[in-house]
Amino acid sequence: MKKFVKVLCASVMALSMVACSSPSEPAKESGLTKVTLMLDYTPNTNHTGFYVAKEKGYYEEAGLDVEIIEPGDNATTTMVATGKANFGVSYQEDTTYALTAEESLPIKAIAAIIQHNTSGFVSLKGANINSPKDFAGKTYAGWGAPSEEAVIEAVMKKDGADIKDLTIVGADGSGFASLSEEAGKGKVNIQWEFYGWAVMQGLMDGYDLNYLACNDLDARLDYYTPLVITNNDMIENNADTVKAFMQATKKGYEYAIDNAKEAAQILHDVALSDVDLEFLTKSQEYLSEQYAKDASSWGIMKDEVWDNYTEFMYEYGLIDHTIEAKEQYTNAFVE
């Protein structure tokens, strides 16, 4: 319950910002409509399609001048809700939190960037953590997200273990260098990371890792992370701009799906020149197969995925009521 209250308070604070500032409408410059896209984190291969669309002129062809910005100290979901950004990269759980708060935020998900959850639990092979049951007696280092403990509790419970037997601490930022094969005080054994970025980098760096994919541990954990959101004002009053942005973005991701190596080079050249190109290419090759996997086309979302994770969040007390999938997302702009 503490977690729910914490998230609820943050959402109410964000809503007060909405009341104090009018949502920004797209500005027109040089004949192009200027819009902003706020990322969820620093640029990475989850975001390749945006950079491809910008670099190859797909946005300009759609009449748009797109500024891609990083989130800084402000949550992307809040910035989009208040109109300080027209579009944002967020997550299914954040969208559900925002829409089930006592005073819900005016946002909606408009595309899935990746069709399946590509995150999971990572440990050194020498630690012999081969299932959630093996979490018992170990130490997990995480980032303190509201849903984090709930997910761990669920996968351990399903595997016949008790989360009370797991020590949970905050991550120190050192990544896999902090992992230990030994259990005990001061030792970290488990982390939660995305395969296409941190895990792949760790493997290339020579770490011998075990990886337990979340969606293999519980079908309800196969949720959309990340996804694209916008605010209701954009949908209601600037639908043509939303459509133009999403169709150009879709074209960027479709290019990345068909041309992983070239897409990685674009991302390297325009956003990540300090990141090893070989790693970016391997990461891109992996994610290019994941973006639209099992979907009719890139961006499409399903009621079942939203309903499953919403029910999970409610079951574990992360939200105090459920909400229908159709209230949380729309495929109208990527069909």
C-alpha cells in the first residue's frame, strides 16, 4: 500500500501542474509543425526508429520538425500529461498508474515499441540461480520501482519460494561488476536488466551470465515496455499531427527491422558516437527481431496484454482498481 500511495501522490502533483499550465500545441516553423518527443532514458537501441525517422527525413516528409529530448529530472509521463512534451517513451505500468490515480493524468499509449518484455533477472552462472526458487538466501539489487518487489514476489511464489527469504538492496550503479557468486552480507547476486542492452553488453564484456526472462516466468509479465504515449489534448485537437508522427515513426522502425546494421550506424552517428559500434550492431540485430515479433505490424497492441498486467497490478496492490484496456491505449495511429 505504501507503494501505491507514493505513486498516487506523484500523480496528483503532476495533475496540479496540468492545472497550472496549458498544454502546449505543436508550433509551426519553416512550414513544418514542430513537436517534441521525450525519451524515457538516455538514447539506446529501444529508440532507434525515432532517430532513423529523423535522419532519413521521414518526419520532414510528414511535415514535422521533431525534437528528441532526454527526460532529465522530470518523469516523461508527467511531462507529456502537462503538455511540456507532445510525445514520450514510457511503460505500460506507468501508463496504468497514471490512469488509475485518484485524479488520473490525461495520457494514452499509442504504440508498442517492442512487442514482448525483453527484460529479466540476471546472475553469474557460478551462483547457480536457475529459477526463482533459487532467489531464496540471495541478495537482489534493484532501482526501487513500485512494481519491482511485486514482480519478484510473484515469480518466487509461483516457483514455491518466499520473497521473505530474499534480501533486497538498492543498486550501486556498478552493473554486473557488483555481482557475486557467493551469497551473504555485502554480496549482490541478482539484478533485473534488459537483454538487448545491459545483458548483451555484459556478455560481450566477458561475464558468464544466467538470464531468466520475465515472460518465461509468468505470462502476465509479458507487458509493453517501452511504449509511446501522448496526451489527450493532442489526440482530441491535433489528431492529424499524432497520425503523421506515428506513421513516420513506424516507417523508421520498419527500416530498422529490415536494416539492422544500417540502423545501428545511424544511431551511432547521430546519438551514440561514444558507444562501441560492434555492441550497438549486436544490440540492434537482436531488437530488430523483437520490435514487431508476432504482431501484424510494428506498434500494434492487444487488449489481452493490457488486461493481464492490469490485473496483476491490482492483485499485488499496486493500483486500487482495474481499468479497461481501451481506456489505456489505442492502435488508431499505427494501423
